[in-house]
Amino acid sequence: MLNVEKLSYRHGGRATGDRLILDAIDLHVNAGEIVCLVGPNGAGKSTLLKCINLIQPSQQAAMTLDGRALVQMSRRDLARAIAYVPQQSGTAMALRVIDMIALGRAPHRRWNSAAQDRRLVLAAIERLDLQALALRSYDELSGGERQRILLARALVQQGRLLLLDEPTSDLDLHHQLQAMTAAREIADAQGSGVLIAIHDLALASRFADRLVMLKQGRVVAQGHWREILTPANIEAVYGVSALIGSDHDIPYVIPMSHP
Amino acid sequence: MQLFSQLSFSLILLAWATLAYAQADRHSLTFRDDVGRELTLKTPLKRVVVFNRYTTEFVRAVAGMQPVVGVDIDSARSHAYWPTITPAMLAGQGQSSPNYEAIVAMQPDAVFFPRNSDWQKAATVLGRFGIPVVVVTAWDVLKHEENVSLFGKLFEQPQRAATLNAFYRRYRDLLTQRLQNLPMGQRKRVYIEEVGAYKTLLKGSGWHDMVEIGGGVNVFGDVSIFKQPSARGSVQGFSVDPEEIIARRPDVIVKLEPGQYEPHSRAFSSQVLEAVAARPGFERVPAVRSGQLYHISYYLAGGCSKIIGALQIAKWLYPDRFKDIDPEQVMRTWLEDFQQVPAPGGYTASLAELRKG
Amino acid sequence: MNTPSTARGALLHTLQRRRWRNWLALLAGLLLLVAAMSLSAALGVQKLSMATSLRGLFAPLLPQAWLSDIPRWQIELLQQLRLPRIVMAVVAGAGLALAGVAMQGITRNPLVSPYTVGISPAAAFGASLAILSGAAGAWSAPYLTVAAAFVSAVLCATLVLAFSALRGVSSTMLVLGGVGLTYLFSALTASVQFVATEQQLSAIVQWTFGSLNGSTWNEVAIAGGVLLLGAPLLQWHAWALNAFAAGGDDIAASLGFAVGRVRAVVTIVAVMITAAVVSFTGVIGFVGLVAPHIARLLIGGDHRWLLPFSAIVGALLVLLSDMTGRLLFAPVIIPVGIVVAYVGVPLFLHLLLSSRHKAAL
């Protein structure tokens, strides 16, 4: 469904000079599939998501969604097709939670869509357990609560492709499970492809169909966790020697020492 | 040898005599200036820097422009009115921001400041160079004769000063005389408006005084928001509610023209006065009904302590009492005789006349 | 959905109530505005009863019988002197407040006012040039001042927009460019003041105070016309403004909004409204900055409601200030630009202290 070939992004900063952030990345996400991007800080996970969403302009890339080239789509069509959840929304001005979520319907809004929009918003609120927060002001909430609200907004956007940037970093166990389960349900029920940039290897492995390991803007390995979560890969990508095991068919990776 | 000592002795004698003669030509005068400072200056003053146009006008009237070596921006700017002034004579922006370096370079015998200026600082700074600061407030109509006499003494032109004072006194007395038996209740009510719309002048402003000396009653003369002494020399007009103007029923409206020496065109005056007459609600005002709207150049009318302006206003208000007086002629005398510039004529305009054609 | 769960039903109910409450608040605001307008019309040099002033205000629409006991000149007075002034106050207040909301929304900066792009000192510069030129020619001095102020303001805004467009019309560029031009035009105006005669200087300074004295129907028509064109445009972009406020350029883009274009359009509309108002009235400060915040404290940050509510708050603020300025030291009029801060600041502080939306700013 999503096909990315040879995506490169060069960042020309005066302080740092020309840096190649992403180097000829090949990536694909199929319908109903969850793909997790893992890798160390600075590997380029967030940048990759932004390039796919055309927020950051990339050089040399052929990106297609269901056969349509992304760069040829209008902003509105793109917003209807791709839902993006950023890492953290900066200090916003006072906006109610429910209005924040309703923004996700912006690309779909028509003159007679008010009822449907309302229904979807309420459904998302229920799904993510946000009833208590619905009428509160967004900027009064904690980081974890904000993340769930952003996820709800992506939900109502009903994109074919869902891009999540570190959706669980501020959440407790209960809500981590809730968020990832919601992503799984979206993939299953709506047939959307989900691409998640995530730190937590165990959580990623639990829910993902495939993992993509990034290091310094390059794809080091991709595939099922059984294939790629090897000590050699971990050491190559993260620079630590780790203890890797599994229980109930779910892996755990515990860093032990610097090699 | 003897011849040599005789020669040198006579040379020294000659030198001493010349010096003594030169000294004998100069006197000194001790006087009090406008803020009560006691000063002693060598007279006649040969080089003066003058701030404030009214002061410069008086100096020109009494002593001519020859002693004036430095002026402020207003005098440096109006070349037609001050033809002998060159850009090099600019001594500073105005009475609140003098250019001390320029003043010192001009090496004046004295520098004149009005009292609404930064004279204290000027006195301190210029005092270090031995340049005396004299505070003279020429726009203060109440001190007219005192100021003119002082100039007469400072420039050793007592006759010219006396002539100017006589000129002023003649018309001042004339106004007082012919208006003295006019009770307050019968005096015409005047609304005086500044250049900006609906901006009038209150008590404390020299224009208010001009109206009252001319025998009029300023319709807003009873208003005083802040008890400001007339030392302020307020130029600022105050905005008033148009309804209030209508309610106070002025018999005459006097509007000040934007300030310049050259007369404004008749078309301009016509446009301005018609616009005033056409203001909403003004058709009920007695002044508009009788067409008694006047445009007056404050630049000129303010001269000679506003006596000519007052004369003009008196003539407009009470034409019968002042049938024999021609303010235009008085203005001509002031400009040509005392200010030594041609009188342009047409420094006033009346709506009634403009409408006739 | 025909049978919502109880939790969802409760939420729906609350939402419904909130919507009704917002409509009610809007209506109450409008009624308050009309009441204030009538009061302002009734008070003045001639004190009229409320009934008389209301009848006089609507005179062209009422049958002759209702007006028979009011003298002709009183109706004239209301129609030609008081009413244009009142409407101008409403137009100015609403216009500046709307422009303030728009600018704050697209720059995501609560400290921004419609003057941020430098319009106010630019307009002051234009006006001061006109005043300096003496206007002794064929031009009517007041119209020259208005035209000069307007052209100058629009020129300044164009410069800022063009400059920031080089970097993709980002909000930072707008603010920074505006700051730079503000200083430039302030210095230019100060230079003009430096060379002006005393009378011209006093006129220039007075212009910067902001005044509604002597407003005519022509002026009201022009300023009001621009407002009537611009306000619906802004309302159309309410969702876009919400998106900007929610997370900035990236998020707005990902939600399908054409960021650069929206920012340019909204800025232009805000600038036109502000320039139209300021050219006639002079600089009335404070309203554009604070009316949006007062409205936000009362009705929240959703721009669909915030825009109209800010307009009402702004109109009320300017109207009440003009009334106070007229009556306090009658017959001398204190310029409205000065009074607005005196009237608005206590109100603003009171709301800040008693507000539950502590993080609203």
C-alpha cells in the first residue's frame, strides 16, 4: 500500500553543514499491517515519518500510496489519506479537547457532514477512554493525556495510512496497552497501514507485523523480530551487548554492558 | 635714541587712547530677566543668538537683523520671511534642543531663550564658555512693553524701541477705549478653532488672550481642565464635542490657518471655511447663519504680541466701532517698517466675502 | 445513532448545552451592545431620554407619527452627529479585535496585536508626513491624512509579508519582520516630529492618541465596508485558525490546510481592516491585544465562537471608552485611545484573577 523507494533527505544547516539524515531508504507498508521503526536517538525515525507526510521535503524519492504518487496529491487529499500523530504538540493555546479531536475531521468536512463528524469524534473519545477529559482545556493536561488525545484525532482522520511518532513514550502501562491495541484495531478493522516510530523494542515486537531497524539514516535490517532481533544487530545498531530472550512468544531485550 | 623713545611713547599713548576710545564706546547694563535673574551685560550687544520666533521679530524690529548671528529652525526655515538668514546660522532645533557647539562657535554676546524652554541647562552649559543666557519671553503679551524697552537698552536703540512701544500702545489703548463701554453681556461670542477640526484653545493660550483683547468672548473660555499657568505657552488645542459648539451658539467663528508667511490661496480658504459651515448641525449656529466665518494667519496675526490679530478680530466683531481702522494697513506697517519684509496682504479671509465672488 | 450508551448520551447532552450556552452568550453580548449604543446616543451635551434617543436612532425606519413630538433638529443631531460616532466606535472596536484574534491565531503568540506587523507606526508616519506637508494645496487636509496613513500602513504590511514570504511565510518571520519595521517607522515618525513646527507637532502627536471626534458617515461607510468584507472571510478560516493554534505549521499542514496561503490571506485581511480603521481614527491601542483575551476567558479558544465574541467585546470596549472620554471632562474630549486602556485594564485584570482558565495565556 505504501511504497517508499530511495528516500533521501539532506539537511543543510549552517551550523552543522550539509548532513545526510536519511540515505536511500526503501520501505513498504501493506494494508492492515503494523510496521514499527526502531533505532537509537537521532537515527532519523521522526524525520522519516515527516518526509512521508510531506511535512519535510525530501530529495530523490518515489513514494506512492495505493499506486498514487504522494507528491502529486493535493494537501487535502493527502490529509484524507494520511493521519499523522506528532511526538508532542507544543504549548497550544486554550482549545477544548473535543475541538482538538474534531480538527481531525477537517480534511473530510463538507456542508452536511456535521452529524457524521460528531459521531466519529464521540466514538474515538469512547475508544480511548477520554470522556472525563472531553470538555477540559487541552493545555491543562498532562503529557500522557495529550498523547491519547492526539491519537484520537488521528483516529477520526480515518486515513489509509497512520503515522505515529513515539505514541507511547509518556504513557503508563495501562495506557500504553490501550494505545497500541487501538492501533492494532485500526489496522484490522479499517484495513489501514500503520507505521510507528517507537523506542520500546518489546512493545514494538508485541504488536508489530514487521520491524525496521534504522541507524544513522540507513535501514540496517527489516523483518519479523525473530529474524532481526539478534545480538549482532543490537550491538551494531545500539552499541550495547544485550540479553535477548523471549517468553510467551514475545521478546525482551535487556542491555547488559558496553562491548 | 631720544627720537626712538619719543616715538615709542607716542605709539603707546596712541594705542592706549584707541583702546580707551573703543572701550568708551561700550557700556554695561544691569537688569533682571524674565525669571528674575540679575544679569550684567556689555551693551550694545553686537552678536546674539535668538530662540523663539517672537523674540527674533522683536530684535529685528528694534535693532534689525545685523546683530543676529544664530536662530532656531523656524526662522532658518522660512526663507521668505527671514531673507538674511543662512543655513549656517542654525543654532539648534528649537528652544528645547539647542545645539551648544554651534552656539559656542558663533561666539555670541548673549543667547535669548523664552521661559518655556530648557534655559537652566543652557545657562549652565554656556556659562562655562562665558556666554550669558538671557530669558526673555516675547510671546507673553503682558510683558510686551517691558521686553521691548529692554531690547532698546540692550541694543542701544532706545528710539526704535520707543517707536515700537508707541505703535503697540496706540492700538492697545484704542482697543481698550472703544471697547470699554461695551458690557460683557453684549460682547460677541467667538469660537476659535485651531488648524485641526474641532480643536479649540482655552484660557492660558495666547490666542484666547487675542480674542479677549479684541473684545470677544471665547465660548470655551470658562473651561479649564488643569490649572496650568500661562507660563506653559500652550499651543495644543483641545478636542471638543461638536454638540457643545452648537450649544454655545458662537456669533463668530475664527479659524487659524496652517502657519506660514506666504498667504494661503483664496481657494484653500474657501474650501476650509465652507467645510466648517457644512458640518452637521452647524447650520443652527449664528455664525454660520450670518456667514461670519473667518480664516486668519496665526503666523502673522501673532506678531507684535498679537495686537494686530486682536485689532482684526475687533473689526470683525464690531465693524461700526472700528470703521476707521484698517487692520490690513496696520499689518503692512508692522511688516514693512518693523520687520523689513514686504507685506503679502491677504492674511485673512472671510466666508461672506468669498461667497460674494 | 439511535440508542447511544449512557456515557455517550451524557456527553452529547453536555455538548448540546454548551452550544446553547454559547449562542445565548452571543445574543446577550449583542443585546448589551445595542443597549450601550442607545445609552451613548442618549448621553451627551443634550441629554435625551432613552426612548427619544432610540426613536431618533431608527428615525428613517419609523413612521412619521412616532416621531412627531421630537424636534427636527434633535433628530438631525442624533442622525448626523451621534450615530456616526457610535457606529464608528463599534466598527473600530470590532475591527481591531477581529484583527487581533486573527494575528494571534496565525502567529500562535498571545502577545501579538494587529499592530505587530508595524501598521500602527507606519500609519502614524504616513499621517505625520501628510500633516508636515502642510496640506495647503487643493487636497482637503483630512482626506490627505487618511489616504497617507492607509497607504503607509498597507505598504508596511506588504513589506513584512513579502519579506517573510522569502522564508515560507512563517509566523516567526512575520513577528520579527514586524518588529523590525515597527522600529524603522517609529524612527521615521520621530524624525518627522523632529523637523515639524510646534503646531504640526501637536497635530501629529494628537493623531497618535486616536479619536472618534467628528466622525462622518463617509468615514463610517469606508471603514465599515472593509470590516463587512473582511469579517466573513476570517470566520470562514475559523477552523484553520484552530488548527494553527493547536499545533503550528506542521500539524496544520498534516490536517490538510494550505499553511502559507492561509497565513497570507488572514494577515492581509487583518491588515486591511486595521489600516482602514486606524487611518480614520488614529491609533487606538490595547483593544486589538486584549479584547481577544477577554473573549477567550469568557468563551474559550475555539475560533468559531472566539471571532464573533471578540468583535463584540472590542466594540463594547471602544464604545464605553468613547462615552467616558466624552463625558468625563465635558466639553473637552479625552481621546478614546487614551481612555481605552483605563477602562480595559481593570476589567482585564479582574477577569485574569477570577478566571479558572489559568493557563489560558
